[in-house]
Amino acid sequence: MKSLLIFVVVIALMITFTDQITNAFKLGFKRPRPCGAEGVMDQMRFIAVRCGRYGFFSGHSSNSMAVAVFAGLLLRPYFRNLIFFLLFWSSTVAYSRIYVGVHYPLDIVCGLAFGAISGFIFFKISRYLLSKYTSQYY
């Protein structure tokens, strides 16, 4: 039961962390999204239902990559190749943000990098907490 609680808390903190840092960067950089930038929006296809004000870096790409790295590392002893599927899934989610016209490619690359680092750090945190508070060590 302790292990489950640790994983739930760590995953909730990881998603909250990546989401809030993404929002801080968006408000800090204040770079308009391509669907709202003059000169760009006329040259592109816009599919999304709505377009937010700022878009650096992509929350979808950072969150999905954090989950992919965390889950892939966590489940590696049981499903050795799962991480490749999860990384492909995360990359597809990230690309979809370019496809619908709400992010530039650099937004996606930065989001994926930030998500990968966050997922790895939170995986290490979960391993530390498991070793400290349970008899399990992963």
C-alpha cells in the first residue's frame, strides 16, 4: 500500500510540476502561438478549436514525455521494449501540436527535452522514496 501511495503522489507531483513550469515559461517568454502571430497565421493551416495567447514550450509534449520516461523506466524490468512504444506515443502527441497549428517545432523540442528530464528526475525520486519508506528497492 505504501508503494502505491508513493507512486500516486510522485506521478501527481510530476504532472503538476511539468504543467506549472510550462505555464511559467509561457508567461515568462510571452511568445505568441503560430495561430495568433501576425504574418504566420495567414500562411498556415489552423485546425484547433481555440488558440491560446502564448505557446513556449508545449505542455502536451512535456507532460507526455515525462509520463513516457517515468513509466518506461519504472516498467523496464517487466516490459523491456515498452519505453520505445511510449517514446513514440509521446512524439506523436507532440507532433500533433504542430499539426493543429498551436506550436512551433522548437516549442515541441523544448517540451520533449524538459519532459524527459522531469520524468527521469521523478523516477529517481520515486526510487529514493521507495528505498527509504518501504522494504522494496527498485
